[in-house]
Amino acid sequence: MKYLPFELHNHTRHSDGRFLTGELLRSCAAYGYRGAALTDQNVFTAVGEVSPELLAETGMIVIPGIEWTTFYGHLLVLGCKRYVDWRFVTPDTIDHALMEIREAGGIAGIAHPCEVGAPLMCGCHWDFKVTRWDLVSYVEVWSEENPHKRTKNALALPWYDALLNAGHRLWKGLARRRFGPVKSAASDGDLSGDGIGGHRRRDGRASGRAQSRYPGACPRIFGEARGQNLRPGGERPGGRDFRRRGA
């Protein structure tokens, strides 16, 4: 078996990234990747810009995908041969959705499971109640550049280890999460010119994205859910919510 380096978590201008599709693939190729998954948030449209000429130029293998961006967590869905509707998936119906992904020929991976949740980053923390772990292929344990410095990654490692100790067989993934070209000079937490950390300041601190990093700015995914309780297991607290981090 031959292993090839792939970047499996990428965003373009079709969602919240700054890369054009061609720029993303050229950046990945320059870094040394042999392939990349296009995983814009809740859209597939970037794959329509992947031409035979672009593939020949970059030598890249491209996997069509999507990042399901919901109120209960982010799921990377790769390689489906047909559309699988994610819009009304709830914590209690996630197993059925994972089965649909598998039946459509795709695989599912959990993105940044221990990211800060609501109200600071609505939906970024993994709150789905998975029981069919055999339908999940991998967990994104390390996310973004300098992963060892990030609290969400330090929490994700023991969370992943607990799943392994429970007998679940899951691949462990590292995603640099390419968003766009870095504008500043290279420094700690910022690799200039290669597209890593396109939403980071020069000193490596989070610069913030108005779409998802501020209270009340979470994407309106479920139209029927507006104004209702969006977190499972009780009312959403008024302050920071770290109830299930690392659980």
C-alpha cells in the first residue's frame, strides 16, 4: 500500500476562505501535498472550477467534499456520489445521517471536535450523539498551524484516545485548514505565502471571523430553529459554555 499526503480540510471563496480554487490547489502542491479535499462550508460548488488543465498543472488529486456546518458540530464529508441532505440532522439522528453518507459512497470525519462552542463559536464544538462509530472514518485531532499550542487540540487528543480505548477504530487526522494566502511576513504561527493560517495575525493569535467567532453571529442553518434553544440537553447558558469540552 502506498501512502500519499493529502490536505483534507480546505476552504475557498465559495464559503469563508480567501483562495480561488486554483490558488488553493497550487498552494497545496507547492507545500508538497499530492491531493486535497474541497470542503467548503455547506456548498459543493468549488469542484466545478477544477478543470483537467488545472489538475495537469498542479499534479493534484482532488476529492469532492463538504464541511457540514451545523449547530451541533462540523462534519467533513468526502467523496459522496450523490447529495446527502445535512440541513435537519440533529444530535439524535446523526447515526442515520452517517449511514446515508456511507450508502452514498462517502466517508465522514469529525472536524475540530473540542473547539470552543456557543456562544463564542456557535456549532464548532462536537455535540452530536454518535453511537455508530464504525460509520466515522477519522477524527481531526490536530487543527491549524502550530497545533501543539492550541487548547482545542490538547483536549482532542485524550478525547480521541478514549474512543480508541473503547474499541473504536478511527484514523487520526491533522488539518492545516487552508483558508487563503497569508499577507504578513513569516513569524511564529504564520507561514507566509503558503496559505496556512489565512485567518491568523502575525503573532499567531486568532484574528477572528465575523461569521462565526462572535456571539449571535452563527450561521442560520435551520430556518425553523431561529429563536429556539440551539444546544442539546438544556437551555443555552448566558456566558461561556465549556460544559462538554474534552468529554
